[in-house]
Amino acid sequence: EVMKMIPTSALFLLWAFLALGRCWEPPVFCGTYECPVYTLKNEYEDFVERFYNATRWITADIAGTHDDDIKNGFWKVYNFMNGENKEGVTIAMTRPVVVSMLEGGENGNQTSVWIFIPPETVLPEPNDESIKHKVLPSGTFYVRVFSGQASYKDVMENRKILKEALLDAGKQFDDMSYMAAAYDAPWIFWKRHNEVLIPAVCVEAPRQL
């Protein structure tokens, strides 16, 4: 797939993203970077509920959740954005950097590194065929915020807290997938903003007889 060619469905999502995001003011933790547009729906003691507009991402699959795997995935995507592509085009860095994890999929556990792409970006063709363009449809996510350097252990601990809080609140969620999002550069040591996100699951209301 040539990345410069955007399908009709993606163009519709792009239009929706732009239309819904015109009056949106990014949160403080995005800093001066572009980041995904969302609406805060509810706040709870241990998590928040957000509705995200459709978003575009550059992704690279990685072997697992070890630090070296994540670093390799990040640099692969970062280098693509920094001009290592067939057109030599540079794409401005954004926030956040996401590690997406799907447990027990058809091919076993699937892990990938994502970097957000603004909706108007025309993507060059990658040199590396493992670099992919992903459009994530709009939807609701449950989010827990935490600080620190966000090791795998930290992510799993906060995921556990989030899942328990969601069960206590009676929320329906996808138990097999989650994301870890980092909004700060590695050399930032203080007041780091990290998130664990779990997608909500829509439950149809029972039909009236």
C-alpha cells in the first residue's frame, strides 16, 4: 500500500476529525505538540472516561514488551518520520507515543509501537515495509494517569488498578487489549504524564417485546 493514497473511508474520517477538532484546546500534558482530539465524558476516583475522535497513526509491530523491543519499535517509527522514507520527507513529532497490546489474538499476543499523525498529513512511502498507517475509529476509552518512567511493571500495575476500578463501576471493557501512552521525552524526569487506556465495549440494550 502506498501511503500517499488515502482511501475514501480515511478521507471521511479526516473530515470528521477536522470538523470536530476545530474548537478543541489541547490539554496541558500535550505541551506544544499536536495530540489526539477527545471529549472528557466523566471523571472517577481512579480513572477518566474519554471519547476520542478518529485518529491516524504510524505503527510498527514489535516482538514483545521488553525495553529493547519497545526502543527498537520507537526508533523505527521515529526514523521514518525523521526522513528515512522514499521521499526523504520529515514529519513533525507529536504526542503521545503509544505501545498497543492485544492479548490472545489469532497470532498470539500482538504488540506494536504507535505515533500519532495529524489528520492533514500526507504520508510518504516507507523504505521499511513493516511501517504501517493505521486509522483508529472514534470510540470511548477508560484512562488511568500515572507518573514516573513507566516501566512495563508500572504499566501492568496501573492496568490492574484500572481494571478493578472499571469492574467496581460496572463498566464494560475489552479485557484483552490495552495501550500505554507516554507524553514526555525520555530525558524529562519530573512530572511525567503517562496513561493506561482500555477500550470500552458497547453493550446493546435489550429489545422491547
